[in-house]
Amino acid sequence: MYSLKNIQISALRPLFDRYRLNLEKVGISNDIPYSFWGAPEAGRYQSTLYVRDDTPVHSLLHEACHFICMPPEQRTIDSHDAGGSALIENACCFPQLVLSDHIPGFNKAIHLHDMNTWGYNFRLGSAACWFYADSDDASQWLIAHTIIDNQFQPTWQLRS
């Protein structure tokens, strides 16, 4: 699985700066604060993402996308469990894949493979089948909230 040890944190900062997200790296032997699944999965509290070298990139992007997709009032009080419906969860998966192409050395193909390896579960059996054939509800929700545009590219805006 592709982890942060494969990517320079400095390469991630411009991406997350666009969303006003802070990255905080913790030591490899430390717990990751606010991780829903526990280490090595990313943690998020409000606008800070907590990671360590063994944190999977898909986990970091997923937590970032929860922040991007949640309403403004939730961003200031939210802790490790973003909650939400199946649609919101899928809406977080879609931009994490879109954003993967904006990380040097990472891309959507690697990301899709890692999502399957980790155990993301989709109706059609794989993350790629979901993304390319069954994600219309998620992409339309994201377009309606101006998180992505009609070409499925990031608008670099948080949900308002």
C-alpha cells in the first residue's frame, strides 16, 4: 500500500493549503490523534490532519475529503467521526480519487488499487467499477455543492 513514506510531505502541502487544511506528522511509534480506525490510518480534528510515515495516502485523502465535504458548522466541532449518510461517504470517496492525480508520484490507478486492498466495499465489487460506472449520485452531489466542476475536476472550494 502506498504510504506517506513514499511522498514528500512538502509535495502535499500546496494541495492541502488550497483547502486550509494543516498536516501534522507524528512519530512512527506514536498513536495518531483522532484516527477513526486507529494507526496507521489518518486522523482529523477540525482542520488538522494527523499522519505518520506509514499512513496510507488513501486514508489521508479520505479524511481531507470529509473536511472538504462537510458543512461549515461541522468543520469547527467535528472530531474523528464525520458521520453522514452512504451518499456523503461516497461523496468523500469521489474527490479523494480526483485529488490523487494532483499528488506527484501518486495517481488514481494506484489509489484505486489501494482502496481495494484496504477493503473499501462497493456494490459493483471494486473501487474502479464504482468510480467509473456507479458514482453518478456522488459526483452530482459534489457538483451541486461546487466541490467539483462538470468535468469532475476540483474547484478547490470547501462545501459552503
